[in-house]
Amino acid sequence: MSLSGWLACPQCATCMALGTAYRLGDQRIGYFQDGYTANSDQPELTRALWKFLADHARHPLRVLLPDTPGYDDLDQFREIGGDERGDVSFAEYLDGWPG
């Protein structure tokens, strides 16, 4: 079963896709990966993650999976890196950010 992970700020109704959650042998999540490329090998995604953390530094952030409370609310959130109406592309989100 594939689990899609999201980093979310419920306070701001903003989220970022983390990709598929891959479990270790003991069922802990070992890492997230979007497609065939490791997330750590995607500079734009990595920069957006750091900016997201800075933007929401004093907010209660959550990592949401399909079986966690709040996951079903994600369709009402603005997505960083998304391509739906109201979302913000990584390029737009990172424009002018010095980090």
C-alpha cells in the first residue's frame, strides 16, 4: 500500500507534498520519495521545504498520511508546488527568497 505524505500547517491551511512514504522493516517510515528521484536530490523541493519551515516556524506543523487525523482536510489547503487553482508553484514560492 502506497502512502502519500504531506507537510501541513493547519493554522495557515498550507501544505507541501512529501511524496510516497517508504517504511523500514519495523514499519517506521524511513523516507519519502517523489517519483524515481530521491527528494534530497531535488534542489527546488529541498529549498521549498526549508522556506516552508522558516515561514511556519512558530506554527504547529504536521506530517499527514492517509491514516492520520487532518489528512482529509488537505483538499482545502493551498499547496506549495501544486498546479491547481490557488496553489503556488515552487518557482513562485522561492522567487526572491535568499535562503
